[in-house]
Amino acid sequence: MQKNRTSLLIIIFLFACGGGGGGSSEPTPTVSVAPTPPPAPATPTFDELKADFEGYYEYRRHWGLQAINSSSAHARGATGAGITIGITDSGLDVTHAEIDPTRISSNSDLEYSNYVPNTRQKRHGTMVTSIAAGTLDKTAQSPMHGVAFDSQVLFVAIQLAEPDPDYDPIDLGDTDSSGDVTNADDLAAEFAGIDNFFSSLFEFYNFYNTDVVNNSYGFSGNIIDYTESQVRTAFPKTILEMSQIGTPDEDKTIYVWAAGNAGGYADQGVNYFHPELLPGMAYFIEEIQGHSIAVVSVDEEGQISEFSSMCGVSRDYCIAAPGGSVNVAYPTSADDYGIYTGDTTDPDYNSCVEDNSCYAAAGGTSFAAPFVTGGLAVMAQYFEGQLGNTELVSRLFTTANKNGVYNNSEIYGHGLMDLAAATAPVGQVSAMLGNSLSGPMTSAAFTSIHLTNPSFGDSISRGINNETVIFFDELQAPFRRPLTGIISDYRNQIMNLNGYDEMDNYNTKTSITEESFFQVGLSSYSNHSNELITPYHLLNIKSANDQYFAYFNYEKNTFMSHGINAGWALGIFQDEFLRSKINLRSKFNNPWMNFTAAGTSIGSIKNIDENFNIALTISSGRNKFQSNEIFGDTNTSSLALIELQTNLGIPSLQFGLLKENDSQMGLSGSGALNGQGNQLTSFLGITNSMDVLGGKLFGSLYWGQSADNKNETGMISAINDIRSSSFGLGYLTSSVFQKDDQLTFTIDQPIRVESGNLNLEVPVYRTKKKNVLFNSLDINLSPSGREINSKLEYSSSYKILNYGVALGYKSDPYHIKYMDDYWYVSLGFDFKI
């Protein structure tokens, strides 16, 4: 009996070849200083982008943007681009540095023959517009930018009265004990002009399909001081136009109202615990509920502003936003410097008056409302028009900050607006298994494709290049993700089972007698820190799987093994001399046996006559390399093979069938991409070895075809016409330079998909009516390249030292054309003990 204990050390060298009615506080000047914007990273992550926005001077100086977490929305690409905001106010100064005139709609009405706003009249509207849609200039010296800084503005100027020092509620007539108006005709006639005006105003916005309209004005008077009858009698046409009867809820214009500044009149005994008349109308008018919002103001400490009305009875239609002493654009002109001075000798002189770039700190619910208006525009753009407008309002309310004091709905309604939460998934994110949102869903986190076989190369990544998929949160809002993000990267999921012998440190024990062959193998991998091959942690996983034993009983012609490709006793390894050459197995074994190599195989060879034998092998187990330990537990396969062997010098023939439980040719999926169960692949192999010129000439050729697969659920609708191949050719000779040395040359192609199609039905868009549109992708599964491995090895010994050297060249690694071809040299030695 001969016993060998081998410890092999390998070294690899690789070489590459290629507020209503105005504010309650007097504006105060805000002085700007030059900013120092941070540099943008080349490939920014979400956290890096968020930090960038938070680093801009405009953001740092504006506590209101920080309070609503706008940086998170902006980092996600939500800037209001493509969304039109409607603003009705006293006037707009388009020459102010904060206002981008190119984003002011040409349909805007900025002045009329009977009303041309002066600088003072333009201030309030310019302040409001700057909060909702002011310009982001990353190098500017302004102390603010707008929430939706890329949005369009449709502005309508109207003449507004200055706030009255005495609180004077609007009179809507008398009511009887049931709340009905006693002088309905007189009331209707008195308010007909105002009612017609508002009706025409809102019709204007509806005509232009404006998504959201800001209304930072209103009438004095607490909503609970009136009845529904009074409101309906005074404003019937306004209510009708705001209700947008006949317009689907998802397309209705959203009206955002400043809740009012009744808190500023608390010393006069005014009830400020509820919104004022127009912002509070949703409390009475069911038709506008869901698309009319009242906004209360919080100060920099996060508390309700002293001047602000509260949500009260309108809490279901109310939200809080910053409005206390927030930075705003402040127009000036040569005729009206406002709070600034034009005297260049004055110590308080600021050159901002020279180019109309002044700013101020102002307070009022007038300035809280445009935060919400801009926030809704940001949300509408982020969700790509897939959420209906009433759905946007519902999401705005649901995701608002309700922690701490904001849990008091009597004051803050739904809480403080939070754009980070509004643009992030609510609850679990799910993937569709059917064709509608009402159908079955599965976790998006577990939806992915895993490639545990190199045969597909880059075919899937090329086929889904730049394609996206949408998943859904618990509110059925869509979140777009790149498809490449759910397809496992080939370096993390593909292990070339036929090309890693160069890196393998095998410890083997082999016993060879006349009666039997027995071998036990353990392996590990050296870390060569070369990403072109594969990450080191995956080599460790493969190493843990590369523990095996193989046994052949020569008397009974039976064999069995565990943890190894069962082809070690078949094909060219019928030759007992080649059977002991471990380094040839990965190149010349039947490649489909790798799918059961982590399991157990048994086989038997029967003599037909003196020239022919027939071998039968069955095998069951997991893929030899299965990096996904979560979904791989059931990913077992079974294989049956028949080989017709001959000693006449003609090739042996193999016929076999592989059944994979949870994959197809090593392509396995999970979640909404799970659809490859119980797949069959039939294969044919031709192998031969012969004595030529004092050495061994050997080769193998394999061809396989997988059965078509169709699915009724999930994104994979079909996998068709998969055909695959592998081949190898080698020559081994001994005693070339000295006795018992060995020279081996091999050239081989690992298993490769030659043809096939993967059909995906990918959800890509959700309509406002919650219908889902799909993109049909037909992916050609043939990779871009063809990996060919060429290797020349020489080994010899001196006393107890065995040593070897190998020179190899690999082209199109992983069957990927764009990957660099490379040469490598390996040196190794072991001691015979």
C-alpha cells in the first residue's frame, strides 16, 4: 500500500492585458456672507448627497429647511422639477436674485391695467414664492433656497389689504337655532362679487392643471364662529370650483392655506385655537376634504408660533410647518428700500439694495404655507406623477412628524411636515407577484437573481442595463430601483468551478491498492487580493465546500463519493493514471455534475462484453459553490447519468438528466424573481483518452439543453431555449527532462450558455388610478465572451521535495468580453512525509 500526505503551497502572479394676511412680526434685515460650498464627490451616495445639501450655505442659514428635512428629499433627486406651483399673492418681483424668471410661467398674471404692484406690494408675494420655489445657487451668498427650487411657478397677483391692528372677523350674517342663515339672499348678494372672484381664480388654476396652489391670505374670523350654512351661502361658486366636481380625486388641484395669525390678537381675546375661515372650510365642506390643507406655524424651537392659529376642529386637514422668523427674499428698489437704507454712508448700509438681492427674517403662517406647497411639489416630482393628488396629501399627513409635542393634533394637526419620511418607504417594501396592487406581494428585500454558475457571464447584466423596477411600500407608493441592484454581481455570485485549481491549497490523503482507490481531500485558498479573480471571502466559502472523499472498488466496479464532482471516475478518468491527477478534474469533469457535487454520488460499471462497458451514476446534492446560504437550503439537484465505455480507442458517450429544484443552470431567484423550480436539463458528453508519443492525449466535449420554463406569477415569465456547452483538450507526458517529471498542457472552455432567452415582466410605472404598467424584457442569455483557459504545467521532484511551475493564460474571464485577458504564473512545492 502506498500512502501520500501532501501539503501544497501555491503562489500566483497575474498580468493584465488591457401667512394669512401678512406676518405678525416686523421683518428684520438678514446679512449674507460668502459661502464655502463643499466639493461634490465623484460617485456620491445618498448620505454624501445629503451631506452636500446640508453643507450649502443656503441650507445652513435656513432653519426651516432643516426642520422639514428637505435635504433627504433633495438627495433623492426630489427638487420639484417638472411640477407647477400656483401662487396667489399681492405681487412678485421677478428681478430679485432669489427668483428665477425662467421658472415663472408665461401664463402668470403679474399685473393688470388697474393693478400694477409696486415694490411694497410685491414683497409679500416674493417672500412666499422664495420659500416655495426660491433658487438654489450652490455658490451664491443668499441665506436661503426654496423647498422646490426646480419647480415652475404660475403666479396670479391680487390686491391684498394690510393686516388690521384690530381683529375684525368677517360678517356672514345671522343664523337661526339650527345654524341656517336667516338672510340668505342678502348674504349671497353681498358676497357675490368676492365669490365670483375666487371662483374665477380657482378656475384659472384648474384650467392649467396646476397640481398645488398656495394661498397665503384670507379673511379674519375663526371657522367655529360660523356655520356650514353661512359658508355655503356666502361662497357657493368658490366651493363648487374648489370641489372640482367631475374631476377624479387623483387629478384635483390641492389648495394650501395659511391657517391664520389669530394668535397675534390673543391680547384682544381672540379665539386662535382653530383656523380662520378659508383655511378651515374643509371642516364644514366635505367636497374639498382631501385636497384642502390648513398650515400652522412653528418657530425655530419647534413650538407653535405665538402668532399662529392652531389646527383645532380642522386637525384632520391641518399640518405644521416652519413660519416663525424664517429667511425670505426681500425686494427693494430705488423708490422703496423698505427696512434697508440707500444711504451709503449709513453704518447699516448693505450693498444688496444695488442689485435687489436683499433678504429678511419674517414670521407668519403666510410663510409656513409655502413650505408645504413646495413640499408637495417635491413629493409629486419624486414619485414621477404616479401618486394622485389626494394620495399625496394623505402621504404628507401620514409621514408627518408626530413625536413629542407634535402628537397634539389640536395644535399641530397631523404633525410637522417631514420630507425625509415623505420620500422614504413607509413600512415594508414589497414586490408584486401578480398584475395588480391588490394581488399577492412578497418582500422586495428578498427579491433577487443569484448566479451560482459562470455560464451566463454578463448576459443578464447586459440585458437589464439601465432598466429599472418599482417596488411598493405599505401605502402603495412606488419606489424605483435599478434592476442591476437586484441581480447579483458576477464577482460575488459566479464562481468558475473550472478555473480555480491554480489557487487551491489541497491537503489530500490517497490510498491506492489492487482492490480499491480511496482519497480524502481538504482545501483552502490563498488571498492574492486580486478582484479580477474573486473576493477573498468567497474563496473561503468555496474552500469550506471543497472537502470530499472518493472511493472506487476495483473488484466490484462500484464507486461512490461525497463533496466532489462524480465525474472523477468517468470520462477521461476511466484511465486510472489520469484519475489521480487532481488538477485535471475541474477542466474535464462533466460540468452538470457540479450542480450536485456538494452531495453524494454512487455508481457502478457493468461489463457488456470484452469491448464495451456501461456505467450508471446517480447523484444528489447542492451546487458545489452556493454563496447564498439563505435561499440555498432547498437548492438541491439530482442527476442521473449513463456512460457507454469502450476499449476500442473510440470515444465514450455520456447521456444524462439533471433536475434542479430551485434554479435553472445555476440561475436561481427569490421573492418576485423566484420561478425556476424543478427544471430539467438533458446533456450529452463525448470523452476519450489515448496513448500518443509516449504520453496521454485526452479530451472532452459536452452539450446540454434545458427544458423551457413558464411562470404565472412573479417577474420571470419564461426561460426558453437554453443550450450550453463546455470542452477541454490536454496532453500529458512524463520523463521529459528527468525521470518521473511531468509536463501537461491543457486548453479548456468552462460551461457556457450558447443560446437562451429570459423573459421578464417588470413593473415600471404606477398610474394615479393605481394601475401598474409593465416593461417586457427579452434577455439574450448568451454572454458577450467565451472564456478559454490555456495552461502549461511542469512538475518534478528531488528527494522528499516535489515542486512545480505553471504558466497560464485566460481570455474573456467569466465569458465576459470586456474583462481583461491575463497571464499568470504559479509556483508550488510540497514535502513527502
